[in-house]
Amino acid sequence: MKEAMFYTKEAEDRVRCHLCAHRCSIANRKKGICQVRENREGTLYTLVYGRTISQNIDPIEKKPLFHFYPASTTYSIATPGCNFRCAWCQNWEISQMPKQQHLIAGYEATPKAIVAKAKQSGCSSIAYTYTEPTIFFEYAYDIARLAREAGLANIFVTNGYMTGEMLKTFQPYLDAANVDLKAFRDQTYRKYVGALLQPVLDSLKLIKQLGIWLEVTTLVIPGINDDPAELLDAAQFILEELGADTPWHLSRFFPDYQLKDVPPTPLETMAKAWEIGKSVGLKYVYLGNLPSAEKQNTFCPDCGTLSLERNCFGLIFNHLQEGCCPNCGRKIARVSMPK
């Protein structure tokens, strides 16, 4: 166990956690909503520091990040736990483990060991992913500072429910983030996620303001968040608040966890969602979890020339010339690896 960051003491040995937007008030010997932060006699502890449930080498495009260090690999890590309870969670066995099994499993790994493994594997970055990385912030923060010294980038794949205090503290070491915008209706967040929409929108705007490279992902689920009006609202928010160059990844839903009776997203719905994103003026809209990888390619927003060609496993051909369209010379928004 390690003492947590971002909390204040309250009366009667209670503490208030300020790591995520739930801002849990936690009684003595109780845990927060994430179930991995516990109050012991007025001191808040993280229960997952140094305990990984998963370590993998992934293509950066799998995060998905299409405009950050293209064609590189990232060392992905996770601990058990999450501050959400998404009914469609694809990693529910580990994200919900502390809640459902009252268990925090995993393997001990120091921050130094994680950075060493990332370097040895030839990765260019470390991704805090699979479960919600905000809940293991202290661990990620210590890793990230060592990673920066070792020349590695740091990536958050997140639900965006962190506080501004946490983001501003992490900003000097956080290079990129992919945020799941799970819906654009507050009632959907309340019913299926156990959270609110506004804190996610606030985080998205702050990430952009802090100069962290940002990409957004929305899993399109039939009957839950696939209404064209809702998708249009989400697209307009990305355009107006985050910028036209912000990539929007639209992923096809397949039955999982508590939504096994919901059918896969129709291909027509995915095509319509893509058209909505493009119609408002977003320059980089992508479709994932489809039989074809055609809508995962990057085309020049000006002349339409194929610039970055992908398949389902990552980048297969880079047509750019010094980061620009090979035909018209327009600069394609992206972050390249340092030379």
C-alpha cells in the first residue's frame, strides 16, 4: 500500500478523494467507488500501486491513436479497478474485479521495472490502458517521470473522469490521450456508466488546453447512443471545443458483458455516423471494428490524397513527405517520434 495523492481530511476520520470527478467522501475503513482507494484512520491509501494485472506490447494504432507516433509500439499496462461500471465493458473481468470479486490480483512490478521492460521491448511509449488509469494514478505518475527521463512518451487511454487537479499535475509528463466519449447524453452516463457527462467534457477541453495530443473514441451502441441527433451533438462539440483536427474514432459495438442481448451495430449506422462527423467539418473521422479497414486510412483534408494507409493491425504505409500530403503539401496533423 502507498499513501494516495489528491485527498483532504474531514471530520470523524473521513477523507475526501479529489483524484476523479466522483470526489468520494470515504468513511474510515471504507473504499471509494473505484474500490482501490481505502481510508484507514484518516489516511487514504491506493491499493494497486505496483500491481499490474496486464502488460503487453501493442501497436500505437490499437489504443487507438492514429496521429501520435504512427507505426510505433507502446508498452501497455493496467491494474485492476475502475471508477465506472459500463454495461458494455470489454475488460470487465479486470476493471470490475475489486467490486465483483473483492479481489485485487496482479503481479508486483516497480516503476523502474516497467520502464526497463518498455525500453527492452523497443517501445517508444508507455500506455496506461485496459482499465481506467486514473484509479492507479500514483503508480502511473511514478512510471511516467522515469519514462520521460528514459526518452519514452506517456499515453492515457481513459474515460476522462479525472479532476483538473490531477490533469494539471500529470501534464508535464503526459504526451497523448485517447478519451472515451461514451455518449453525449447525461442520462446515458447515469444509467449505464454510473457517472455524469459534464466532467468528461470538462476533461476533454482541459486536455486540449494543456497541449496534450488528444484523440476521441465513441463506441456506437444500438439503441443507446446511436441516435443521429446525439452523434451530431457530439461531433459539433469536438469541432467547436476541441478543434477540427481532433481525430474521432467511431467503433462498432459487439455484444459483451451486460449487453449480450444487444445486436452488433449495423454497418449502415456506422456509415451514417462517419458521414455526420465529416459533415460538421471534422477532418479525421475513423471507423473501427469493421470488416474493412478502408475507413481507418488518413486522407488529406484538402485534396483527398491517401496519406497514411492502415489495416486492422496498424500502419502499413506512410505516404507523407516530411509530414505533409505527397500531392498538395498540406501538413497532416500528427505528432512524430523524435529523431
